[in-house]
Amino acid sequence: MRMLGIAAAMLVVAGFAVGGAAQAQQTQAMKGHLVDVMCATKHATEGDYIAKHDKKCLLMEGCVKSGYSLVTAEGKVLKLDAKGSQLALDLIKKTERESNWTVAVNGSVSGDMITVASIQLQ
């Protein structure tokens, strides 16, 4: 009976280890332009609009409230989660860059949402 309990405990521990490894594998590095969600959903495919998107717009009240996104080279809009949007806002406020908000985001993607681990200006 005791061996059965030990075997069951080992299976539970192994299950957590596999689950943790699978979760870690989902994290990936992505590059693109940092754009508020409101502007990204309206203008993601408009030529060089994304590269010219400026700090003034990124800090407008409505844009901040909409959250932030990563727009890929293919024009796909991936919304940052709440943590990612806060990290993006902090990054925008602390830098002198005015446009061309190229960033690298580490996180896991589910549908059109990124659960952000980190974000860096490129």
C-alpha cells in the first residue's frame, strides 16, 4: 500500500515538471512595432504609418487606455496583456525616442494576445 502512495506522489511531481516545461516552451521572442491598440487596429496595414507612429500619440489618454500591441512585419496585431501594456507604458515614458518604436517582446502567444515576460526597445 505504501509503495502505491509513493508511486502516485511521483506521478504528481512528474506531471508538474512536464507541465512547467511545456509552459516554458511556449515563451518566444517576437519583434515588431509597439503601437497602442486603438491605432494598431485601424492603421496596421497602412504603409509606413506604424513606423512613423509617435510618442505623442502613444501617450494620449485614449491610446493609453486602449492598451498596447505588437504589430509584426506581416501587419498582424498582437495585443499585450495588462502587465505588457504597463511595461510598454513605462518604456515609452522613460525613453527619448519619438518614433519607430521597434521592440522585442518575450512572452507566450494565445490567439491575438501576448502574455508578456519582458519588452525591450530595439
